[in-house]
Amino acid sequence: MMNWICIILIAIFAGVPLPANAKTQGGTPEAVLPEAQYRFGAAIEGETVQHDFIMHNKGTADLRIEKIKTG
């Protein structure tokens, strides 16, 4: 951690642009899904039903969702 602080301070004083993710390197994403499942109940055949699942990233790095599988 101390090494990153030194590198960032040197870069700031030298006027070197930092990569956009410099502050998150070494961190980990943390996906939080407050509602992991949803039951639609009775639905009329042929009717479209829909529900939005809200996911939050509580980690310190970008959360990348690369594959979604429905069940």
C-alpha cells in the first residue's frame, strides 16, 4: 500500500497522468444482490412478465459481468 502512495505522489508532482484504474488496482469487486430470487406467482399463458434485479458493487475494483444464465 505504501508503495502505491509513493508512486501516486511522485506521479502527481512530476505531472505524469495516472491510469484511470490506478486507485482500484489490487482491489476486488464485491457483487451484492439484495434480492436473489423473485416469484412471479400466477401468470396468464402468453403474458409477458418482468422483474428488475438491482445489483450493487460494494468492492474496490470494477465489477465485470461477463455471462448471465437464467434458470
